[in-house]
Amino acid sequence: MDWRQLGFVVGLGLLAGLGFSTPAAYPQPVTEGGGGGRFFTGSHGDAFGCVSCHPAEGTVGLVLDGLPEAYQPGSTYTVTVTWPDEPRPVSVVAEWVDDDGFGVGRTRLAPESILEDEDRCASGSVAPALYDAEDERTVIGMPACGATQLRLQWTAPEADVGTVAFHLGAVGSDDSEDPSGDAVEQRSVNVAGPDAAAEGCSTGGRSTHLSLLLLLLGLRLRRNVTRGSSSCRRAPRGHVPSTRGR
Amino acid sequence: MRTWIRRVAVCGALAQIAACDAEDEATQTPAPDYDVFVRDVYPIVLRDCGMLTCHGVPERPFRVFGPGRLRADDDTPRFDPVTEDELWFSYQRTRSMLTHDGDVRSSLLLRKPLPGGGHRGVDAYGAPVYESRDDAAYRVLLDWALEEPWTGDSSDS
């Protein structure tokens, strides 16, 4: 073990000692001060968010990038979450769940080869980790270590499972070692299933090709084409799941 | 006039006492097993109820004490193991939430975390703490309150 690895281990140990300043405490037994399996991502699989303990005093200023409007089965998406490096160190938890609150797709840490300085702690280490939670959920957790960016990769399920959701909770610590005075931000983003993508504005796909074929046939028959050939139309509303039916 | 006011006041007081007596007769506060509470129920109410802005604040009648959350004694370090006093206080507070008027399942502890229970512990989807009586954690609370395994149907209220 070199000095860098040792520093990482010691750093994580110190963060674990601060309890809820790190998501690493959440899988620990609740009688030892852990979350007892709750990760407070705000998802309907967890049922609680950061504000369950941290009275929100300001927001963190999260910026999300890389989330598709609709997923394609089996496709992998790299999601980037960024936040300002001042004035507070930020910890983040996030997960993907389906309409019933169960984990969906496959969540992974971004490969080290694509990481940037912003992904690393002040010590230079890489802090995010994956945790298994009930209901087949995988939670990614980033302790407050000085990093200003979290990247993760999510592979969509192989089949259409309808709308899924990316849930994220972040706490900007004021270093008081208690929940007061911290900034809190909770985000939930719905990602529609592939059916919605097919019905949305697209330039490819079967319906477009069929429309073009009909148009060409129509022109050949020298008939007036009064209706447009584009498949572009508004995606249907109602992709937001109303309730969970677990 | 003074006599009339005095009569009304006396009648009101008597009526209030009668109402209180009637309420006391109708309501019951069970005392389920303390050891079962410590072993099975306490970790659940600490996890699912005792968050620091929920039932982990001193202002709430129902509050749960423990490591990482509200401490009964301000001098107790936040992550020190739970104390005997905290277990006992938590038991009494939890037990008080089982007060009912004939059916313990209508008590606040067993009614509020379920759908339609008027509880604030909901997520962005409006989901409650427990989806139904089939939830494993909820069943622990229910079995403890009933002092026997519950065999009813999840839709049975």
C-alpha cells in the first residue's frame, strides 16, 4: 500500500467517524448511528431524503448533465453531477429506481480513465462507492471530501420497463458536525421509456420511413399531399408515475 | 346574574370532568413487551421515525432517542451507544403512540405511517413510510403492539 492509498483509507476512516457526513455510514446498523439501510436519496424506494435530518439552509447548486429524456434498452449513459467548490464540502447519494421503487438498470462508478481533477478528493483519492440496498437497489455515495463532481454510468435495462427515475440528494456541510446549518438539495428526474422516445420528435425509425414512402408514392401518383409526412409530434403527456404499487 | 354565571361555570366544569372520565374509560394504552421493543422495535422506530427533523426533535410528543440522532442527555456524544435511559424513554414514547379506543390498529403508531394516514413522511410521489401492513418493518411494529403475530389480511383494517 503506497502513501496515496494509505491516505485514502485514513481519510475514509475519519469521514466514517463523522457519521452522517459520509454515505458510508448508511448501511451500518441504526443502533450504531448508521442509516440502517436507508440512504436518504429521496427515491420512492427509500421514502426519505436529506431533509429528514438536515433542516435545509440554502441549496447546494447542483448541475446535472448526461441524463437522457428517454432511455434506449441496454444503452449506457454517463451522468455528471457538479457543484460549486465553495463554500461547503458536499456529499452526494444517488440511485435509479423504477415506478415501483425497485432498482433498475445497472449503476457503476465512472471508469478511472475518464476521471478529471474535479472527480477527486482534495487528497487526490477517488471517493465514490456503490452500496447495495433493499429492493435490488444500488446507491452511489460520495462523501464530502473536496471533490466537485460525481460521475456515474448507468446502463438501461434490456427491456422497456416504462418510466424510471434518477434520484439524488446532496448535503453541503458547514463542518459543524451536526445536521443544522447545512445546505440541502434533492433532485428527482424522470427518464421515459423507449416507447416515449419513438413517439417523440425523431428523424429516424420505422414511422418516419413509412411516412416518406407514402409521400413518395403520393407524389408519384400526382396527388396533392395535404398532410405532413413528418413523424414529429409532441410526446404524450403522463409519463410521471402517479403512485408506486409495490 | 352572578349566580347564573356561577351555575353555568359549575355545570361546564362538571361536564368537562364527565367527558374526561368517559375518555379515560374508553381509551387504553397498552404496555407491550419491553424486551421485544429493545430487540426488534427500537431499531425500526429509530431508523424510520427518529430522523432529526422528524420524530427526533424535542418538540414532538413522539420522539425516539439514539446514536446519530436525538440524545436524551445533551452531554452524550452523538455516536455513543444507546443508553438504558434512552431505551426506556423511547419505549414509553412509542408505547404512548399505541393509545387507542378499542382497536390498537387505529392507534397513531400503526395508522399514521400507512397510506392515507395523514403522515408527512412521504416522498415526492406521495408514498407513505410503509406501503401496507405487509411491509416487514411495519409487521414488527404490529406484532409487538398486538403481542402476537398478526394473521389478518393486509387489506383488513
